[in-house]
Amino acid sequence: MLLRRWLANLAHVLMLASVFVVVLGGSALLVALLLSWFRDSPATAAENLYSGLVCGLIAWLFIAVFHLRRDTIRLPFVDQASFVKLLQEVLAEFGYERHGDAAVSWYKPSFRSFLLGGRVRFEVKGNEAVLAGPRYCLELLKHGLRIRTQLGKVQQAIRESRRRQGERLLSRVQLAVRVPVASWSDIEQHVVKPLSREGDVICELNVLVRNDAGIRENIIECQIRSWLASQEIGHEVHKDYLQRDESSQRNPQLSVPEAACT
């Protein structure tokens, strides 16, 4: 197993060296042809070949410095599982193979990928993915992730449109719900928020308060109604008096005191 891996790595190195020699030789020959045209001399002349080799080395050195040097990028995500899956699919398309665990992973170019620049390191830190590797590969990776994300949004929109075509659509929905105060947060989470994603939501609040011992009228008149009036919020108040208050209304000798705000 080790011998097979060593032979594979050696073949990979020889293949990359052969590609480098061919590319460098082709670049040097192209420059030599251009110089031979300017100098009116054979392309195989020593000065033309030497100048072409130097120019080719300088050109590929600049390419290596600006494209193959290592860099680090940070990509935020919402769902770690879906992002890691998308990242693995894009790297697999480029010819990278995964090594390591889920938190810190190394992606090495396979023998058949013909990629330069070495491996890419992937690490999860909070809600960000830290990628370190050749700048050229990272740019390709960002471009591939962007395309995959856009395609995913388009496919999701197509699936949502097809799903909606098979459903009956409503132009208006009105719900009447009676719940205690402790359940308001649940109503907002499971009723109001899903409806707000479908359209404009207007809430009509009906508050019913009961107390056999009695509710102070000053709370209604001096606090609640005054605040609603200051906010210019339309409202209606229906009050039911206690039984003793109703008996006092029937008896003219007994009077109900008016609510006084203090």
C-alpha cells in the first residue's frame, strides 16, 4: 500500500514536471520566434533561445507569485451541514480528495486533476469557514460556490413555483384565536411569522379581562384609553359592571362614582 502510494506520488511529480517543461519550452520558443522576427535572425539562434527562456521564466514566475501563493479566505454560512456538502461537491468537481475529520479537513489534488499549488485546508470556526490554499484555487472555489448557490436558489424557486401551481391560492385569510397571555409568543412564532412570509399581516386585538373581585375602572380610563388616544389608535371599550353596581343603578338613591384620573 505504501509502495503504491509512493509510486503514485512519484508519477504525479513527474507528470507535473513534464507539463512544466513543455509549457516553459513552448513559452520560450514563442518568445524566440517573436525576437527572430524583430531581429531578422533564425529562431534557433542562441541569443533568441536564451532571451526566450529568460522571458518565459520571468512570466511564469509572476504567474506563480500572484496565482499559486497561499492565501486565506473566510466564508460565512448559516447551515454547516449543507455548506460542507456544497463545498465537498465543488472541490470534487475540481479534482480534490478529502482527508481529515469534519472540523479540520485537508483537500489534496488527485492524480488525475493536474492541479498546481498544493492542497486546500478547511476549518470551521463558529459560523465561518476558513479556507487556506493557493490563491488561484481559492478564487475558483469561491466562483464555484457562488454559481452553485445561485443555481440552488433558482432550483428552489422553480420547485416552489411548481408546488404552488398544484395548490389552491387564497386572497385573504382571517383567523380568530382565543389564547391566554402566556401563549402570545407561541402565536407569534407559529401563526404570525408564517403568515407574514405569505403577505401583509394586520392584527386585530381583542382583549377580554375577567375578575370576580372587580377591575378598577381607573386602569381602563386613565392608563389604557389615554395611551391609545395619544397614539391615535382606534379602539372600542365595552364594560360590564359588578352586580352591586347594577343594583345601585336601579336604585336612584345610590350612585356610581365617576372614574377620576389621578
